[in-house]
Amino acid sequence: MPKIAIIGAGSVVFTKNLVTDILMFPELQNSEIHLMDIDEDRLNTAFGLVKKIAEDLKVKPTIRKTLNRKEALKDADYVINTIQVGGFEATLIDFDIPEKYGLKQTIADTHGIGGIFRALRTIPVLLDMAQDMEELCPKALMINYSNPMAMNVWAVYKASNIKVVGLCHSIQGTARQIANYIGVPYEKLRYRAAGINHMCWFLELEVDKKDAYPLLREARRNPEIFKKDPVRFSMMDLFGYFVSESSEHMAEYVPYFIPYEEKIKELDIPIREYVRRCIEGDKEYQKNKRIALGQEPLGELKKSHEYASGIIHSMETGHRRCIHGNVENTGLITNLPHGACVEVPCMVDKNGIQPTYVGELPPQLAGLNRTQINVQDLTVRAVLEKRKEYVYYAALLDPLAKAVLKPEEIIKMVDELFEAHKKYLSYFD
């Protein structure tokens, strides 16, 4: 049975979903699952929760917990990464300092100024992890869930020899939303999507072998449906295609909405949404802690739509399935830069992750993707080459920041963010 290491297992909601998914496959029920976190309280909660899940499913995996990452990684077959470097304290800084300069954000974890500084904190830790993997489990697959997805994965495959794929739930989640908007069962919807993480495009939508985009445009005219996803429908109006990540995310990736107060109100854009989610997440953690201690019932277990368990199942059994993965662009999308991190359909079986060729994106979509790839490239280079000036270039190129702030304001803001995050960024000194 495979050894599966979950690094950052203290993200207990994620751990709960991932482990439930894994143990619901009969072929994986005897897996060896190693939970690792640097927070002992959260680690103990995750450990207690996983034991409850195994008991509820009446399966007997081997479950271990450790504060030592190398112990978790030794001889692992799969390494699932869910770390958040700096936690809530660092997240608040990523919101508060830009907002002081007039730059509002909604999620700030994948693109934009928040995404840049989260990458600067996270990539060095991932590279240390990759180095440990080269020594302790060189054939293992790193399955990355940590944001900023594209920059994290790009840095790992650029600087390491380990196998890596980045996973998000935005494609499969959005496909279900689209099916709901147009009033068809999800199983009837056929789609083809590609681009970059959180800015992946539904290039084709079909129901019963007919183009379903007219149905989606018709649904968009319903005010009740439009208000569920106002930014994404507005982007479809502007550029012709529906995008993979939610309206609250998409609002901060482009310069068309947040710089204008009337647009924030008209489209109900939730500024500082991720801060609210973090506060709610702590309440969820406390509930899961009570479950782990046996003070509350576990409740019904359901399979999630995450890809990780399916990947492990396919690689262990040979069962072929398609996922959407974040991988190196080796000519997969021909009008995006070679070497960038792209999100494309991938086949998975005993041969591992096999990305599929997409070809050219519609030029307007490739143009939008490149506005973020430019920032990602400079941020990854900043870490790998320890070139602090590249961080300033990245911030100056961010579409939202340059729409709101003057160049000198962006530079001053970056200076202040460097100072606030200095305990994580000493490698630039």
C-alpha cells in the first residue's frame, strides 16, 4: 500500500476531505498516511479526526503523526502539500498594507500583490521540501494545493528534479456551477478548459453535442443568476468566454472592477473576503477539534471533488482518468510562454501525470493570461536568483496595482511589505 505524506495537515478541513476521499477507494483503504504539521495542537486535531474517519468507514489504514517533516517524507510515494507560511498574521499584512495605499483586494492569495508576497514566503519552504524529497523519496509525486498555485509549482519544477503537479478545484467546481446555471445535470455537460490557474478558460461547452454557450448567455440575462456570479459574467461579456475561478477572485485579477467604487457596489464585490473566510475557518477548526476529541459526532462523510485521491488511485491501479493539473508549459499551450505554469487536462494512470496538448488559446484569453504570467515569472526569478529588484518589477506589472497606484506608491508599498514580512524574506539580505 502507498505511503501518503500530508504536509500542513493542520489545515484540518482539507485533511478531512482528502483522507475521506482516499479511504473511500477500496484499493487505498490500507494506505499508510503520515500527517505532519509544525503546530502540535492542529496536528493532534488532524490525527484525531483522521482516526474518527477511519473508524466511521470501518477501514484500517496506518495513521501516523509527526512534527518532523523528514520523518513524514521518508519513503513516501505521494506528498500532498497544504502549507500556509505565515498563517493568518501574514495574510492580514498582505491586506492591510496595500489597503493603506488605496489598493483593495478580495482574496490576495494567488495573483496580485498578496499573491506575490505569499509566493515569496512559500517558495523557499517548498524548495526545502523538494530537496528533502530528492534525498528521502526521489520517486514520489508532490501534489501541491498551496497558493499561489502557479508560482509555487513553477519554482519547484524549475529548481528541482522531483515530479510535481498543482491541483485546484476551480475547474470541476465551475463546471458544476455552469450546469446549474443552464439547468442541466452536470453529467450531461462536456467541457474543455485550459489556461493558467484561477484564469483558466472554458474553451468549449457542450450539451448533447451542441454548443452550450448560447444557453449560458441566456442564463446570464436572468438577474437572479447574474447576481450569483457578476464579475465572471461581466468578463464573459467582455472577452467571450467563462473563466474558472469565482467572481470574488476574478475581480482582483483584472483592472476593470475594483478601481471603481461604483463597480464594487454594482457587482457586490466582497473586499477583504479572505479575511472573513479565515475568521470563519477558525470556527470550523474549533468544531473539528471537538469532533476529534469525541465531543461532537463526525457526521456524514461524502466524497469531495478534489483530484488528489483520484490521482493516487489511478497511479496505483492503472485506472485511467482525466484531471486538470498545473504543470510546466512544454508546448502544451502554444501562445503562452514556454516554461510557464499552465493548467491543462491531464491523463493519469500508472505512468503518472500526462499533460495533453491544447494548442492556441483565443488571442484575447492568452493576452489576459500573459498579464499574470509576467508577474509570476519575475516573482519566481526573484526567489530562485535572490534578485529583490524583480519583486518591484513584478508589483509594477500587476494589472490591478498599476490601475490604482502611481509607480512611486507601488515601490513604497513593496518596501513596507518587505519590512513587515522580513522574518520570512531574509534570503534577500
